[in-house]
Amino acid sequence: MVIVGLFTFSKLLVKPKILIFSKTAGYHHASIAKGQLALLKLARENNMDADTTTDSTAFNDNNLKQYAAVVFLSTTGNVLNNYQEAAFERYIQAGGGFMGIHAAADTEYDWGWYGRLVGAYFLNHPKQQNAVIQVTNRKHGSTKHLPKKWKRWDEWYSYKKINPDIKVLMNLDESTYEGGKNGKNHPIAWYHEYDGGRAFYTGLGHTDESYDDPQYLKHVLGGLKYAIGENKPLDYTKAKTQNVPEDDRFVKVLLDQGNFNEPTEMAILPNLDILVAQRRGELMLYSQKEQKVKQVGALNVYFRTNTKGVNAEEGILGIAADPDFKNNNYIYLYYSPADTSVNRLSRFTFRGDSLDRKSEKMILQLYSQREICCHTGGSIAFGPDKLLYLSTGDNSTPFDEPGQKYVSHGYAPLDDRPGHLQYDVRRSSGNTNDLRGKILRIRVKPDGSYEIPEGNLFPKGTAKTRPEIYTMGHRNPYRITVDQKNSILYWGEVGPDAREDSMATRGPRGYDEINQAKKAGNFGWPLFIGNNYPYRAYDYATGKSGEAFNPAKPINNSRNNTGLTELPPTTPAFIWYPYAESPEFPQVGTGGRNAMAGPVYYTDMFPKETRYPDYYNGKLFIYEWIRDWIKVVTLDKDMNYDKMEPFMQNAKLAAAIDMEVGPDGRLYILEYGKGWFAKNPDAGISRVDYLAGNRPPKVSTIDIDNLNGNLPFTFTASVKATDPEKDNLTYVWSIGDIKKETKEPQLKYTLNKAGDYKVQVQVLDDKKAASSSNVVTVYAGNEQPVVNITIQGNKSFYFPNKPVNYQVKVIDEGAKVDPKNLFVSTDYIQGRDMAAASTGHQVISEAILGKNLMMNSDCKACHSITEKSIGPAFTDVAKRYQKDTRAHDYLISKIIKGGGGVWGENVMPAHLTMKEGDARQIVTFILSLANADNAKASLPATGKIVPTVNEEKKRNNVFRLMATYTDAGGAGIQPLSGSQAIYLRNTTMDVSDFQEVKGFAPKDSAGARYLTLPTTEGYIKGAQLDLTGISRIELAGFGSGRPGKYQVELRSGQANGAVIGQTTVDFADNRQKVTASVPVPKNATNGQLQDIYLVVKPVQPGGRAYLKTISFIPE
């Protein structure tokens, strides 16, 4: 007792210490500097110690233990990483205190725990003005000195997601100012106990003048004293949040790479063998015992259209193993049979490493319109109750219909005019009587038939509905998962392409979604997207917009709708994000999108030897095909979204298309590879291991100085590797079947035999823990031709209706250049739905490569291109197999294995040493001859093109000029291709297009990105731009409601480089559009690409205006 008493007494004598944290990842308040000084002064005057920092690494257990309270001073955006967030949660749970000032509510939007701690999130604010505060609690230390009604000038926040448990101290009287959004109950300062600690927040403090105001400073001091409380020592035994496992303890182990051709989905069997479905029809098996991949079956599927310029996405779309596979050997395939315009779900028996085709039990099938693109869905999953879930796509075309005056422009396709069926998604996703654009839920019976479980969206027998539907309103639900403890369904939804909102005419910009269904429901497409953002009805004959759809009562009045007109109310997305930064979920990043849902992880379902730490128990894994990340989502007690954080963020992914958890509790990742509709060398399967003890070396991407060359071919390979435990490292290099060991991270090697060789390095520490690099293929025996494109005039921008003069030159070392092997083409990159990207160039280039391979083989001894010889003419072969979707694989097998009986008595010899890839190129050439008359012709090597812009002048239009040359190769020497592309963009650039910005604060409004002009000085960097022919650079933006004046300088090379142009821009006391032009002198960049900087400085303090676009105006 005496010891306890002395200890308690000694703690009371210890000065409390506070941490003032003011990091900003968004808008930076100019008042932060004065706020820091004011808080330091308050601390000194009130017997406290204080530290200030913007360094988030201060948030760790050891450092936070010394502080009685942490102050978030006008922080903005995501300021802590997941490790630091966990440390801060533990700090509060141990009894720590928190005070948030003003923009602390504009911080960490995707961290629900923080939102409840601070008490509310920022919604919006009007211009600064006077308002009256109603002091509703005058007994608290922060308010006892204040009058009942306090009139003051500030920036007044409105709030969202207000925590109902906060104790309100002050309420803002919205009748005394303009622009409030919370109504009569508008809290502006509050306190509460939260998760073991204490929290105080005040919405005041935007202005510099606040920190000279004695009443405001007393208010802040009172709040700080509440947060400190009795200054008791922290008790970390009460911390519930676990520290995040170190990222480098998760290791991606490559199981197989380079042996897959468009893999779509996988099924992990009880013995950890992995079945992989491939879109073109093959079923592959990765054997854990043999540690290699082999083909174990095939289906005859439709996977290629016969329509020029249209890519099919069909084929084998999904696979799953029966929950009782160990006993019944059933697997389920969802595929597109070649002979019927349906997508079919069937059950097969898989036994003895072989697919039994005769065992097929067709469970269900649905009509699918063919010879169009896109959206198939096709994922299969089972719930804990053994119900089968199947996703289906909307089977609609998202691109603008050629030859039409009024088109969709990346918004919802709603064209129900006769003859435009594929452009009306209401016929499928919005149709209650159609199985497309849905997730189906059925119970498969032992005989292969199925029954409808209770709880689906429409009871069996409901007119104009299908009872199989569990959820509807989907565009392309691509990868689904079912929580194995509570049957909650999750899926990724690939969204449309519109870059900006057009709420007055069409609707919202495009979003991808991660969705959650706790029960059956309608998820909105094509009438809604994201957080139930509504599209508008649209008349494609007149271009007139109608009313916005109502999520509480959605109506499908399409002429193509065969189901109910009044649809179920719509459920908003669980997570949603656009191409640009997401204000709601900033961690998802920016760029192309393809959302995928992985498993919900439960540690108690897996062996303790291989499962992951308890930190991940009950968390949802999600991932991104395009952005190449994996995230972990924390759910609250009601299974609602609470937090998102990165997982294994240093791992390199190559378009993860499926991610499953195996019976061993480890994640398995199937990667499609970084090419579309192709056999990608980086396609493969990996396993993610957790290492509790010694960690293997970290290995970067392998670097090789020469990837090809004539014999003898010498190359140098190098790699960067580090070991977490600082162990000595050994490098084992593989060059094909050759092994070389070094103690240095470099190998120089000479090849004397022609062929391609896979190069990889395994790095081992002295405890034999190992990591392997990626695989890079080199080719010995031929040197890749070099293609150079030169253009006259500006090298960064194209100008509508002004010709681009170009010249293509080819250098093929040691060989004569054949003009017939050069292919030059142009296209425009507009949308992000990559299935629409022009593949004509790729197809033509593959055909040239195949032709040259054929000419260097013995094929020409028996075949000619147009005349019958010992064997048929290649043109006749092409015509026979023109409409056979299995022709590619059949002919590849025929070339390699040989055979006869198709064209007569002559037997085709086998080519057992020919690589499948070479055979595939030859077949591509042969089949291209069927459409030789319709094939896109190459542009000349020298010429000019006149770029055009569509009527809406989309700012993301990029004009691409591409040239590819394939050399002739030789006997036993593979032809190689070289290419170059020139990209010229539209002259108007959105501020979101610039990657390096300093001093500006991002602001999102109505689906568009703006940059708020800086308070001191800032710049926008235009990387490697050519100003040839540019007369001026025009800045366009909007005022903030208060007058302001800025100086704009154009500088070359660096932010403090030479000034080559300048102007001033004035913003009046309104929100009208303002433009200003910076003159550009002739020869500003001397016809070269170089970095340019727009440096902006405030001249007359005032409202911070919003910049939207930067345009480069030609002479």
C-alpha cells in the first residue's frame, strides 16, 4: 500500500506531456503555424511539456507512451499508415487522450475507428463569415468562460457520420449564417470517452486570428485538460488492437509461371493441388507433388469473335470444387459452348488427374448475345451451407456505338431503340426475368438438378422474375466470395468509364465497386452506381435527358425489359472508387480499375503451423487487377466497413485475376499477366507464406543489360537483394537448364547456342532461406530490330485537324530491312475498359512474326500460301477453320504432333521440338489469311496523319502512332520484333493529369478534381513537355467567393529554373470561371522534351481559388 501510494503521488507531480501533430495529406491550413506556437505557449504557461511534429513515424508504442494527450492540429487526409494507426488505437485503449482541432475531422476517412474517436467527419463548408454559437454546456472546462451565445468569425464546417455517443458542448445556429447543412442539431464542439481513452474536438480554428483570441485559447486549453485527464500512466495491458504483422514476413512464393494461357479462375483441392480454368478452354492442374503444371482436360468453347474489331470475353469463365470434393470428386465449370449462344454451368467428375467429359451434368444455362463485347462475370463460390453462387455479366457493349449521333460516352448504356439491343443494359442487369447481370444462388442436388433456397430476391412463382436471382443490378461481377461463417456475399464490380460527373444530363462518373450482400437485393446497375448515384433517363434519338432515377423506387421502362417494371429498392456499394482519387477511400489510389473480392479470413479454420496471425481474423481481403494491390478490410461488429489497409504492399503482382485461401490457411494468387487476350510470360500461380522466424532475402526485379543478340551472345544479369537479418547471401542463377552460383549479385554469361533462355536468380541466406526473382527471357542468335519514329513539330500534343508528319526508320543489324514486315498504325486511347483498346496492330504483328517463323521452318516444303502442294494451301486452311473457335488450339496440336486424314492421304510430320509459342504464331499467320482482304493495311513508313477529336473533346484522348518491324530470322533462328509508339495528347489537361504538384491542395467536388491555389508558393510540374508551336498556356479555374490575386511563372528545367513566361490572375468575390494566359516565347524548349513548371505565388491574400484545367494553346 505504501508503495502504491508513493507511486500515485509521484505521478501527480510529473508534468503532463503532449504531442502536437499537424501533418497534412490534403489541404494545408495556413493557420497551422500560428496554432503550433499558440499551443506551445499554452503548454508552457500551464506546466506542460510539448513536442510538435509532422512525422507520422512518431506513432509507435514506445514513443506514444510518454504523452498524456495527442493533438491533431488541422490534419487532413490519410496521415498515418496501418502500423501507425494500430499504435494510435493501442495508445487510446491504454488510457491516452486526444484533442482534434478544426480539420482533424477532415482526416482518415477510411478508418472508422478514428471517425468515431474524432466524433464526426467533415462534410463541407461555405465561405468564412460570422455565426452565432449556442453554448449548450457551460460546466465543462472548455466552455465555462463563454457566453450562452458566442458570435465569432470562422470557417464553419458541417459534418457527416456524427457519432451518437459524443457529448455536445456547443451548437452552431444555422439561422445566423449561410451554408449550414446539419440543421438545428449542428454540433461544433464536443467531448466523450472512447475505447478506453478521452477525446475532445472543436470545429473552430481555421483562421490565424483564432490563435490570438483569448476566449478561443481558453476553449482549447479546457479541451486539452479534459483530454489529459488525471495524467495517469498508460496501461497497455488494456490495449485490444494487435500490432500489424511486419510486411516482410509475408513472402510471395512463385509456384509456376509462363505456362498459362489466359487463366480465369482456380480451385484449390483438399490435397493442395490447384485446378486452373483457362478462357480458351483448357483445364490445367498444378501438382503440389510434382511442382509443375499440366493440361488435364479441355472444353470446346467460344472465345473469339468473327467480327472485325470486337473482342470476345467468353470461354471457360469460372471453376469451383464441390465442398465435398474429397468424397465425390465433383468440380463445376461455367463456360461458353462453341455451338450454342449460351453460358452454361455444368458439373463434372475430376478423378485421376483427368476431367471426365462424359460425366457432365448440365445444371443451368442462360442466353448470351455473341459477336459483341463485353462483360461475362463467371465466378463460382460455395457458402458454408453448400449453396452455390454464380456471377453473370450484363452482356452489353459499354463503348459508343459507331455512326450514332447520341451515344453513351461511358455512362449507363440505356438505348432501347429497335436494332440497338447490345447498348441497352436494362434488358439484362435491370431485368428481373433475365439471368444476366446477376448473382445466382441455388442448391445443387445429387442428380445434378437444382432447387431454389429460401431468401432469394424473388420467391418461386413470382410473375416476370427468375427465382435463381440472389442479387441483381450488376455490370460485371468479377470474382465473388462467400463468408464461410455467416454466408455474407462479397464481389468486385467492374464499372463504367465516364471520367467526370454529368449530373444535369447523364449521371455520375464511373466507379468500380466492392460490394457486400447480407441478404438478397438490387445493387442498381444500370440505373445507379457507387453510393446510389443516379443516372438519368436518356433519349438516344433526340439527345434529350430525362429525370434522374429514384433508388427508393427504380423503374425499368425499357422496351427490351421482359421483367417487372418496378424494381426492388437499390442497395449502395460497400466500397466505390473512380479513376481519380477517392475522397471516401483514398487508399485505393488512382488510375485504371478492376475491383476483385477475395476471402474473409478466419484463423480458427486453418492449421496453426501455416495460418496467418490472429490480426487478420475476420478481415476481408480485396485486390485490384489493374492497380496491382491487395488490401485488407476490417469490419465492425455489425459486419459493416470500418477500415482499409495495405497487405504485402511490396510484392509485385501481374494482374491478379483470382485469390483464394487454401485448406492450409495460406493465400494463393492466380495472375493473368500484363497483356490482354494473350499467353503472357508473367501469368502464374503464387502462394503467400507467413514467416514467424527467420525471413528470406528481399529480392528486387532482375535486370539484364541485353535481352537478345547474335551469337556468341553475352549478357550481364544483376539483382538487388537485402536480408532482414543481415545474413551473408548466395546467388544461384538459372539460364535455361544451366546453373551458376556466385557470391555477388551479378553474373556475366555467354551463350553460343541459338534459342531462348529463361533467366532467374534464387537468393539464399546462410540459413538456406531463399527468395527468387522474376523470370526474364533472353534470346541468343538474333538481334532485335530497332524502330525509330520521328515526327515534325510538337512532340507532346496533337492539334485537331493539323497534320502530323512522321517518318519510320528501321535498323536490323546484319540483315536487309524488308518493308513488307513493317506495320504502322494509329489509334486513340479514350476509355479505360481495355477490352476496347485497339488490338489490330498486335494481331498484324503476330501474323508477320508467324509468317517469318513459317518461312524458316520445313512447313514451306509441303505448303504454299495460295497454291495446293503436298499439303493444302494456307489460304484454304484458313477458310476451312475461319469460324471454328477451337481452330487455334487444334492446329497448334496438329503442327507439333503431326497427323493426317483431313486433306487426303498425306501425313503431316510431327514437330516435337517446336515450342508451343512458335506454333501459335504460325497458326495466327495462317488464320489471318481468311480475312486478308479485310485486314487493316499498314500506313506508309513516311507520311502524315490528321488527328480528329470527337464532339465532346474528351480530355483523356491520346493519339497513338505505333510502328512494329519483324525481321526474317533464319534457319533455326527465331524472328524478333521491335516497335516504338509515339503518344500525343489533347492540348487541354485536367489538373488530375499532373503527377507532381507541390503547395496546392486537392479538392474534389461533384465528381471532379480541382487544385486549391497555394497560400505561399507552389508549383505544378509538366514532365517532359514540348512547347514547340505553343503560343500561350491557359489556366482555367473558379473563384472561392473571396477576391484574390496570384502571380504565375512558367519556368524551365526545375521549380527555380529560368522564367520563360509570366502573368497574374485575379479572382473576384464570386465563384465565376476565370482564365489567365501565360505567354510562351518561340523556341521556349528548342524543340526538345523537358520539364516545365508553373509556379504560383499569392500576390494579394484572399480566398484560395480552384484550378481545373491547363491548356496549351497553339499558334
